[in-house]
Amino acid sequence: MTDSVPFGAPCWIDLATSDLARATDFYGQLFGWTAVAAGPEYGGYVNCSKGDRRVAGMMANEPGSGYPDGWSTYLAVADAGATTSAVQVAGGRVLVEPMQVGAQGTMAVYADPTGAVIGAWQPAEHTGYSALEEHGTAIWHELYTTGYTAAVDFYRSAFGWDTEVTVDSDELRYTVQIADGVQRAGIVDASSWLPDGASSTWEVYFGSRDVAATLAQVTALGGSVVQDVADTPYGQLATAADPTGAQFKLKAVPS
């Protein structure tokens, strides 16, 4: 559980979905979320909570957007305008210029030099998620990148990341962001397994008390299993997709 996260660290996630009603029902049943529309002044945006704690947002993915349904990660920033300048200097592209979201805060969206889309959130009244690292909440954020060295350099420069290399071998290269002494996000060299021409992507992991049971519930609710349960040095992992195809990962957490 958290009330805030350090600048540069992931602070929020939201889903762009082509079927908002179905998505709120799916995740509500899967993770116990309650969905509340933010009102017409926020374009129909939906905030999702567990009890009284924020966990995620959802919005309509309008036809013709050019983007598939999917989850996005936002990094907390002190100044969205300054971050936008830093992103451009570091070789990223601005997809959405800094935009004030009522009294909630300021958002912007970028593409890093390897093509991955990443959001920025300058908090005001909305400080990000207030529940994480438990069942049905965000537990990890990971960049699968085709340009590992360029990606690490970019996030260090544009978002002020302090990083640590945790694995550096022929089989795997992995770097983590460290903030306030805690690992907050990871960057993995995925160039050996992503298909030719594939863009780098940010992946969201949700905690699960029982990964196999959660996957069974995913399929019962109309979703699908992308990668079945695997035992790893980091615990049980799996990949699923919701009914409209938005993918997410699952990671075991203590019961």
C-alpha cells in the first residue's frame, strides 16, 4: 500500500479499451475492482478502486485511434513541461503534449527511442494509485525493448532514473530502476525473442494469490491465456488477455 511514489517511478496505469462496459465488468469480477465514471468533463474516464484505494483507470479506445486495446504505464514527474523537453533532448517523441486534467494533475505521453509508449503524470489532487503489490493491483512494470542500451540511457536522462544492472549474460540482460532504495521498474533486452519489426512495449504485472486460479477465472470471464503459468526464480508468472485482447501479466503474491 502507498500514498505516493517517488518522481520517475511508475505511479498510475490505465486501460484503453474498445468495450468499456465489458472491461469494467471483467476486471471488477477478476480483481474485485469498483469502477466509477469521473464525469463528462473528463471524457468518460473511469477510475477503478479496491475499497477506497485507487488502483487503475480506464478510457474508451475510439475506433480509428490506430492503437490496439492495451494497458499504459505512467511515470510520476515534478514538471511535465520540463520532462517533455528532456524527452526530446534524449531522443524520444512527444505523442501528447502536457495537458492539464482538471484539478487532478497534468499528463503527457511519449514514445521512447525504441518505440515504447510511456506516459507522464504530474500529480495534483490525483497522486496516482494508492494500492499496489497485492492481489489485483499493479505489482511490477517492465519494458520489453529491442534497443536495450538506448532505452536505459533514455530513462536515465529523460526521467532521472537511478539504475542497477541485475543480470548481464548472453541469455538475459536486465536493468532495474531504483528509487528510495526500492526496485520500481525493469528494462529487459527482448531483442532475441520479439518478432522482427515489433515495437518495444511496457508491460503491467498484476498480483495474484493463485496464478492458476486467476487464469481459470480469466477464461471463464471471456478472456484468454497467452502464456500459461511458469515457475521462475521470481515466482509464478503468466500472461493473459482480457475479452478485447488487452494483455497483462500476473505474478504470484503471498495469500
